[in-house]
Amino acid sequence: MGISDTLTRLDGKPLHNLETINNVLEPYAPKAYPVTIEAPNPIVVTGWAVDSETRQLAGAVEVVFDGRPLQADYKISRQDVAIAQKIDAYALAGFRLVIPTAKLAKGDHTLSVRVVANNLKSYREGSAITVSLR
């Protein structure tokens, strides 16, 4: 169970960037496309996310894997985000999650990033991407 399970889902996409899934850079750009991972390698997801409405850090970041929210490590230094967005509060906007694959079925899985509001009352979720495990 994730922190967002009992929260309100808001319309629209969160301000975030899913930067890498293992060695695939920018898996959303220019559009979402399948990512292939060779088991038993773990799935490593990195990026940054913020609460754009409050212009503060998010309350939490979760990676939703096959419908199950998994809490990512958050508040990783990302001075580049603070500089690019011109908001000092975003300096710790980085996130990272490692998903072990040993017990996962081979085949296609879905993954998205869920950004919890700073006040922990709601969240927004990014577009889903397909991750193929071989």
C-alpha cells in the first residue's frame, strides 16, 4: 500500500521528469515507448518531481508499478532543477526507486510516476509507460 492510496487524484499531469529507467534516457520523449529490462537486473527509475501548485517539494513520490504504488527515495539533490525552474525550493526534487525483478513475471508491465501534493492530501499521476521484462 502506498501513501497515495487514500488520497484524492487530481486531473492533469504533475510537474516531473521521468529521466531514466535503467539505461534508457528520457523514456517519455518524444512519446512513451516500451523499455526492455533483462532479468534478473533490477528496474531502476530516476527523475525529479515537485508540487507545482505550491511551488514546493512534493509530499512524496511513488512509482506505480502494475497498479501498485511504491514509495521512491525522494529529496535527492537536484540543483539543476532549481536553476532551470528558477525556484530554490526545488533543489532536493530528485527521486530514485529500485524494483527487484526476481519475483516478477516476465512480460509487459506498466509504470508511472505519482507525485503527492506537499500537503499530503492529493496527487497527480504521469503517463504510463510499458516496461518489458525478459
